[in-house]
Amino acid sequence: MGTPLASRSSFASPVALRVTNDKEMDVAIQQISMSLASGQKPVVIGLAADSGCGKSTFMRRVTACFGGACKLNPIGRETNTLISDMTTVICLDDYHLNDRQGRKKTGLTALDPRENNFDLMYEQVKALKEGKKVMKPIYNHVNGTLDEAEEITPTPIIIFEGLHPFYDKRVEELMDFKIYVDITPEVKFNWKVQRDHEERGHSIESIKQQIEARKPDFDAYIDPQKNKADCVIQVLPTNLVANDKTHLNVKLIQCKGVDHYAPTYLWDEGSDIEWVPPRNKLASSAPGAGLKIYQKTEKWAGKDAAVIGMDGKYDKIDEMMYVEKQFASTGSKFVGEITKKMLEYEGQPGSNDGTGFLQTITALKVREVYEGIAKVKVPAQAN
């Protein structure tokens, strides 16, 4: 059994402030804290992604926008649940129907819907959204067992992340905002080669076999969920140099017409733009033409979408202030907030390419969506 972490109350930081709703009408002073105010209901966010797609760093970027350090739920044993001042992040692996040994008997992967308890998932997402406590199961990733359940107390914002947040229609309809992280097959393969071949000594052939073994289930059950998302972070190989395996082309695909969500744009909303920032203002050791930023209008799953993207790398995060100033409707509360929050995760995967920049914008837009639904302002200084 692990050492218990600090109690929840030790890092809650209530803040009282006056707020206005979307119609600019005054409403009562509301307290922002981990506890729900009387009559308050949580805002529920869904994040769908395959395993190994960097969800942990992304979730920390999101929760940092609401204040307080993000920590494991302090139950004194193995848990996947992260909590901070206002947020709870629940891993949907906890709704696996069988443990690791049980899946060996069924011959099914965890990606297969038959290995997941969607009835319980629906019941508990619904209960939490209604402001009720639940006893949530725990899937122990260390030893592959189903452990004793943990109590989850609803907080103002609850994020459900994992393989299947939008698979079951009942669960999907409970989500107030839906995000999909789309790592393309080429990038997945390059990442897995870097980790499993270069760092762990696995053969290229064995890596290909592992990917191919789970691909049918991924294509059938996980990938289609991106068509239900409100925004998609898509990671592709760079277009700057052929066969480059280290640089990325990252897109933020933003569906239009989503409640409380106005897409971010570069300079002129609706314009198709390609821009290479001058290197004397943004140093870049990226290949080819250097860092390229672009904006275009597309369709996503039949919906109008605004796309912004970044291809290549930048050398210094603090110089991204120059780029940040060229964007509008980012969800930031002051000039430089995007850069400031990116610096807090310097050194993490994707810190110096479009991953960090567009994840940070998405995190700020999640905060904006929360404010729109909850009719409350989160103070800019919350960290």
C-alpha cells in the first residue's frame, strides 16, 4: 500500500468574486472551490484518445487553468483519479469489465466494447453530473487487477478521459464538451520505435506486430469517436521535409456552432493563411522553411470547422509571446497567458512544437466553456 498523499482540503483554495452571465446581467457572488455550491452541477468534459497519446500532460495543462496542483486522489493506494482545486479527472480504464487475466481468457482487448462496463459508466457519469457521490471501481495498471472502489465527490469540473468516452450514446450525451486527440499512424509508429526500439531494445518487427494486433479494434471502436468531437488535436508528420521522423505538424480542428465555444483564429477570422514567423522574433531550428503556422476553413464530420496549425519547432518558449499576440479568441485572460502556461510545462513532450501551443489554447477554451455553462468567472491568477 502506498503512502497517503495530502488530504483534499490541504490544497483547496476558495475564491469569492462577482461575475456576469452571457447577457452581461449581474448574478450572485459565487465561490469557486473544490466543493459544489448549493444547487451547482458539475460541467463534464470528455477526452478520447488512444493509449500513449500524451493525455497526462494535456490533462495537467487543462486542470492548471482552474487552480491548484493536480494530484492523485489521496486514498493511500493505487488510483488513476487526479484531483485539483476545482477538477476531478477520471480514467475510463476503471470501467474495464475484466482484469488482465480475465481478458486473456476472453481473448478480447481493452479496446473492445465488450470488455467495458458501459451501464455502470453511464450510471456514474450521470450521478456525478447530478452532484452525487459515487463509488467508482479502480483498474490497477500496475498488476492488472480490479481493485476496491474509491469514493468520488463531484467537483465543479469533471473530466472523463480514455478510450471510450463517446462510444456509448448515453454517456456521450452527458458530455458538455468533447475533445479527441488524433495521433496519426505514422506518428504513433515513430513514437513507439523511439520508445520500444531505441530505448528498450525491442525489434522493429515486434513493434509492427504489436501495432497491427490492436489496429482492427482501434479502427472499429476508438477512431470513429473523433467524428463526435467538438474539437480535435491532430498530430501528423511534418510537411517541411520528407521522411522527417522528429518534427510534427499539429492541427487544432475546431467545430463551429458549439455552445459556449468560439474558435481561435489567426489575424482575420475565416481567412486561409500560411505564415512563417521571422526568425529574429521566433528562433526556429526546424527543418526546411522553419516553423510554419497556418489557418484554413474545412469540414469535419460534415460540420463547418476552423483549423489552425503549426508545423515544425520553435527554440524558446518565451519567444512564443510574439506568436500568441497574433491570435484572437484564445480564451486567455491577459496578454502572455498562453506563453506563461506553456513555460510551466517546459521540458514535457511537445513543449517546443504545436502540441504544447495548441494543447494550451484548448485548455484555456475548456475554461471558457466552463465559464459559459456555469455562469462564473475563474480568476486569471489561478494556478
